[in-house]
Amino acid sequence: MKRKTGVPNIQYFKKNASTAFINGALCTVNASGFLIPATASTVNHVGVILRTVAATDTDYASATFVMVDVCRTTDLFVSEVSAGTVAQTAVGAYYDLNSTGDKVDLSATAVKAVYVQDVLVAQSQVVIIVNSTAGADESGT
């Protein structure tokens, strides 16, 4: 996922040790306070991780800080689609993420992780708002 509108809101989170991340995937924070990758069933996503974390990385087994572009309730992001048809009829509806949290699943609506604001049919992409209050501050923005 890549930011389409809004000023980047880069913050640092400690990643969960020994956990792989896909650059550009949505993330959430676990009960222990560590950043973990989003899945098809997670809610309250904090933002998009800005690097890949692989098992071959020197800091893979450590809880090091990583950069996250925190999603505000008014920010738009562009995402690829993992399943379903990219069509104008997707606009105005809520959909789930795929199992790795880096794409939108237009065939699933159980969790309603993202709201589709626009479609880019030729690119098989959607423009989304992350449906989460995790990136909202006390004023609700």
C-alpha cells in the first residue's frame, strides 16, 4: 500500500521479534505493545510499515524500531487487490484485507478493514481509507 493523499505521519514502533513484515503492508499492535503484521481478521490498524523484515535480517530476532506511516482517518492509500473484481461497484463499500495485510480482498466483508473511495480499474487497484480509529488523535482526526 502506498499513500495517495495527506502528509506522511512517520512514527517508530518496536516490531515483534522474529516476525516477518512485507514493505507496504498494514500493521497493528499486539497485546504486548509490539508491532505485528495485519491479517484478514485484524482491526485497529496503526499504519503501513515502510520496510521489509525478513528472517535473514540481522535484527530479525530483536524488537527493534521500524518506521510506520500512521493512517489518519482522512488519508487515502492505494492498494492492490488480492481477490474479487475491481469495478466501480466497489466504491462506497467496506472490505477485508488478504491474509498478509498488504492487499485488499474485494470478495470478503467480514471485518470491514478498509473503505473503498475510488477504483483504478486499469491498474487493478483501489483507493482506500483504513477503517480504524488507531491512527486518530483525541480530536478524532
